[in-house]
Amino acid sequence: MASAKKLQHKIFGTPSSSIDTLRPSPSDPRLTINIPKPTSSPSLVQPKKQVNETPKVSRSAGVESNPKNYRDRLTTQLESEYESVERHRLAQDQRRERHWKRWGPYLSERQWVRNLPSLFHFHRLDSEPPPQATVREDYSANGDAWTHFPHAHSRSRAYRWGEDGLAGLCDNHQRLCFCLGLWNGVDPILKERLFGVTGHEGNHGEDCKELYYYLDSTPTHSYMKFLYKYPQRPFPYEELVRESTRRGRDVKEFEILDTEAFDEDRYWDVFVEYAKDEDDPDAISIRITAFNRGPDPATLHILPQLWFPNTWSWPVPRPPKPVLHLSRPGTVSVKHPKLRTNFYCIPSPPPAGPPSKSGEAEELEGENITPDILFTENETNFERLWGGRNEGGYAKDGFHDHIIPSHRPAQHQKSDLGDGHADGVCLATPDASPQCSARLSDGQQNPYVNPANHGTKAAGHYVFKDVPGNGGCVVVRCKMTPKKPAEDPAITDEEAFDDTVEERRGEADEFYGKLAVGPLSDDFRGIMRQALSGMLWTKQFYKFIQAEWLNGDPAQPPPPPERKYVRNKASFCYYIWNVSGYQFITSSRTGNTCTLRMSCRCLINGNTPSSPPGIPPSIASHSLWSILPLRRSNSISSRASGT
């Protein structure tokens, strides 16, 4: 059996008969949620459209089939006390034996426009709620947050109070962040965060204009899965803003599916999976799988990015910067006073074609794709935004300039058009025409990324050329872990890497299979699982120190005095620095009902309250789960299946 076939059978093999007996009979196909499983290697066959089942798992069957996995070893160790691997991790986290919730999806996807829309809508009558994302970043005199920090600034301007990124991950104090970056070869900017219209632009107010889906997550985030749909045509930034602004409030909203961006299925299904090691919450495997759903071959750039939030530009004296540096080929080492880890960008196999009639994947010839490791600084590009001078020479948007010729400043552009120019225009390009595709003259050094291979922001740049259409796929594997390759075989062994991801997914199946008690159909099990996963994905880190926000930072120009009278003038002292969220309780085993409770860990007037103001203690009590339904999660539609 070919290696690709072995791995395919290993990951997508049929379950045992003992597990099948736990599944309910097929249900109404109109309720079916079709989520394709991403392949773990480009040589795998794309899975067929099928129901996303979340059955109970038979422990006895698992022991017989694979006696070496973590679940079976834990079953033997705990015996009658065993409930599931995930509940064991929850108990470890509660007893503070393992910090399983240190890393999670706490990174906002749109810090530039909105971060926390509803959590703090409780407040005392004589006070105001703390500001949301753009409001926190707003230092204008009139309080017009959307105009003061627009989307066009988000890639070039360092945030003060939070970070954002697509399908992102960070620790619970947001010391280190990870997100996905993409480029389709025609957009004038990299896709690093979600786009939407502001309150001034949308005919019904602020609204996100993207297609993204939270597919799976466990309470400890030991396994998570995310789907983003990325057009192969130029992203219609300007069209979305122009048409949304033109429409009145009595007309429906103009969505991205109303444009031609997804016509003829010319888009990428990009799946991102996170899987923590079985007994190490600080070791995280990241698998990115992209499917070309269009009819023709296409090129895709994938940039897994790691960076430090800018904490050094605000205080006096200026604190030392943390450092990301290239310690060996493909390895970024992290040096931070409270974090020590490594980020491994593993070489990827060449693209794989769609499955043939016989079911075998077409294995394309070619060498492995080795990423270029890029470094820049998470610093504001004063030159691009306001015509100032950049300190240190490298800026937050350095990867955009390095990869996309049309994004570079005018002095580094030629007047002639190249083969990579954008087909459309984009209001989000401050000082370079997207029609002008230019390259640096021969022999000129690229000034946008640091050739010394260190900085506060790093990325692995993978380029997959001519990925076959109709289901061709590519896979990127990265791992963040304090261990070295000699200590962790998954860093160098693709099968060991994929085994980790699939074992965590199996443990998620076990957890949700036992959580869904009663005679529920496959459809309702899938709906419940994705609903809870979506809530888990929307947990966010929130930081706000009111005194610093009102008075400004010592290392920055003082804010206009008028802003003190725009908002928060009657607020008491807020000091918030934590992952905040709802709490989901599953204590009842006699029925299918669940309880939602709100939790907010913050300092108010210097004290930690027993419950948030205005919330009874009985409602704000603590539980195992912390779930925050903040970001908009699109409903699963026919396009979510990618078929």
C-alpha cells in the first residue's frame, strides 16, 4: 500500500463496529452539516461530502485498535474514575496542575473596528461601560473612533490595547500572538485580518464582510478547527464600501456573496487546525490545509505569523524589546522575560491534485516547499501613514512591502506594469497604486525585512504555485513548542505530526459524544457541537487601564484635552487584563439543557469584585468552561462545505 494510501486510511479509516452501534439512524438530510475534513498531507485523497458525525467513543474498542494512544493509557491509569481525556484536562486545569487554558483563540480578528461588543453592557447607573476595541485605540478629539483608526491603518499601525489576526491564537496575557496570513497573487494587501464596513459606511451600521466559520473546539482548546474562504479574484474592498455606503437603511445589506468574488467557485477553502500535545499545554501543532475549489490552477502564498504585541513604545523609560530570532533554518526562537519557546516552520510537500476516478490522489512531482523566514518589527510605519520617519527602519507592514510589489512606496516602484498587478482597486492602499506592480531594481537590497534575521514579528513564507483546480490541495505544518527536534519527533516526522492532530480530534469526538446525551440525531449532535465550539472560539483577551487611556502615555504626544469629555468622563476606575467571557455549565445529566453564566475578572476601583457590577453573584459564579460569544459566527451554508 502506498504511503499516501496508508496515511489516508489511518486518518480517514472507517470506525469500528462498536462505535457504529452508538450512532443514531440517518436523519433528515435538510439538516445535514457538511464539513470536509482537511487532508494531513498533499498526497491524500480529498474526503467526500459526508455528515460531520460526533459519536460516542467506545473505550474498549479503542484499546483493541490502538493500545499506544494517550486515551487508552489514561483509561488504564484512572480506571473507574475515567470520564474522557478532555474532562481529565479540565480537572487538571482546575487543580492548577496543568495550565491547559494558557493558549487559546483569545486573539481578536478585527481589533481595528470592534473587539468586545456586548460583554460590558452592564454597568452602574452613574458610570459608562469600558470602551470597545476601536474606542480603546481612539485618541481623537471628537471621539470618531472609526475615522481615527480605519482598516487602512490596521496593517501599518501598532495597536496600543490589543492585537488581531485571522484564525489567531495567543496566550492568556497576550504576550505572544500567532495568526494566518494569505495572498492570492492579485490583492494589493495580505489577508491578515477580517474586513468589514464601519458604522459610517454600513447602511445598517458596522458589519463584517467575510466568510469564516468556527468548526470545532474543546473547552481546553486542546483541539480547534477554523475555516476561511479566500477569493482568488481581488478582494472587493472598495466595492463593498461603496455599495454599502450608497444603500439606505430600508435596503438589505450588501454582502460579499453579492459581488463576483466567489463566482465559478474561484476561491480557496483554508482550514486551520490547532492540536496541543497530549500532556503539554505549551506544545501546539498547527496544520493549515488549503483546497483550490476553482476550475483552474492557482497560486497561493501562506504566511504563518508570530509576533509580540507592542508594549515598548508607550512607557518611559522605554523597556527592552522581546526578541524573535532565527536560531536554525526554519526555526524561530522566542526570547521573552516570561516566555521561552520555539516556532518551527516545517517544509511542505508539493501540491496534490484532485482525486482520480479510482480514488487515488494525483501526486505531483517536485521538491518540498521550504519557507523563507522573514523578520520585521511590530512598529508603526510613520512614513507611510503621516510622512514621518520610522524608528529602526522596519515596520509592521514590512511583509506586505516585501511580498507585494504594488504595496511598496512610490520611490521603489517602476512606472511599467508587471505580471502581478491587481485587476481592481483598493481603498486600503495608502500611497501606492494597486495597478502599479514594480520590483526593486537589480542589486538593490530589500529594505522591508531584516536581513539580520531578528525582530518582534516573524513569518514563514510558503509559495505554492499552480495548485490544481477542482480540489487540489496544499498543507503547511508548524509547531510551537519549547522542545527541540531531538525531544519531539513530530517536528521532523509528518506522520507523527498528523498523529498528534488526529488523536486530539478523536478526543474531541469522545468529549462531545458523551456530552450529547439522549436520542439525538447526527444532525443535532453536529449542530450542538459546532454551536458550542463557536462560543469557545469567541473568547477574547481584553485589556483596558482607564487612567492610562484617559491621560495618555508618557512616550507619546499628550491626547487632545477635549477627549476627556467625549466618553468615560463619569466612569470609575477600570483595570481589566484577562480573558473574559461567558461560562457554560454542563452539570445536568438528566436532560439536554445547559446554563449560561457571565464571568468578568477585572479590578474595579482597585478591588476584585465577587461579581461584575449589576450582576447577581448567583449568575456570575465560576465554572469549568469559559465561553464568550462575541464575534460574529456565520451560519453554515452550502458554501461552508466547500463542495
